[in-house]
Amino acid sequence: MNFYVDFDDCLCETARSFTEIAERLFGIKLPYEEVKFFNLQQTFGLTDEQYTLLMEEGHRPETLLSYEETPGCSKVINEWLDMGHEVNIITGRPYGAYEASRQWLDEHNLKRVKLYCLNKYGRDAFYGSGSHNLELEDFYKMKFDFAVEDSPLALPYLEHFPGLKVMVFDRPWNQDCEFPNENFMRCTDWQVIKAQAELNF
């Protein structure tokens, strides 16, 4: 089996860290549970300039390396790898964040997974183009049996893969998300994700 796994808020607690960054930079205090929009500019009510500063700070290598692991992810993923499955981390982070992201995976016992930076949100022009970005046309040529994703904006991309089982990681910003078909299911944690995947092995 071939797995697609998103990075932020599936492997690590990125949004929790961004609430701390927003408070430190702008004095904005917003509990994680109130992060109702995937768009952080909208969530925190930021100007364009503030949003740029927030994203720059959140993608600094030392910041990326500080993100806490989502409980259970490395254990479940390594079990899949031990069983002979393939796991691909497909992140919407810009390619400039690749090295720090790869280091984070290695430090969290995920050295065996593959890492790709997919231009999911058209953000790479913001950070500067990278020669190794994975564009959507290349992404659609890949094959996946299962996906783990939290972003409502990324879910439509996954509809391009017939029969793909999508485990939507339960987060405050996807509570109102309508799933396109029965192959999309909400999962509260990595143990539920593991159980759902095993039903289809």
C-alpha cells in the first residue's frame, strides 16, 4: 500500500505553534481551539504585512525544528513501513523549508519516509521559486491508496485519485468541511487512523 501523509497538523502541531508566534509578534491571544480558518491571516485578523512576518517566522529553520510531534504519528508510520508499505510525506511547505523539514523527520524517527514539497496553495511565488517543487501535474501522476490530510483546501486534490481512502485529521479549521464522498472519513487521532487503514489492508 502507498500512503500520502500531510506534514503540518498531521505529523506536528504547527497551528498550536502559530498561536504562540502570533501572540509573541503581535500580542494576539487566540486559543488553539478557536483557529477556525485554515487561512491564518483570516484566523488572526492580520494585515498583509503582519501575515508576511508571521509566515516568515513560522518557516524559519529553528522554528520548524521546534514543532511538537503529533502524538502517535511516528509509531504508526513506522509500523506501516515495517509491514512493507510506502509512506510519502506531501507537504505544502515551500521548498525552502525542505532541509529543516527533512531534519525534523529524521530527528523524530521518520528517516525512512520520502518527503515532497507540493505547491498545494500557490505560495511558492511568495517565498521564491524552488527548482525541486512538486507541481500538481506531477502529483497527479503518483499513486496512493490512503491519505492523511487536515486541510480543507487540499481535499479536492485528493479526489483525483479513484478509490483513495482519505483519513481527515480532525482539527478546528475543518469542522464545517463537507466531504465529497464516502471515501473521506474524519479521524480524531493516529490510533483511529491506524484502525481505519487496517480495515482496508
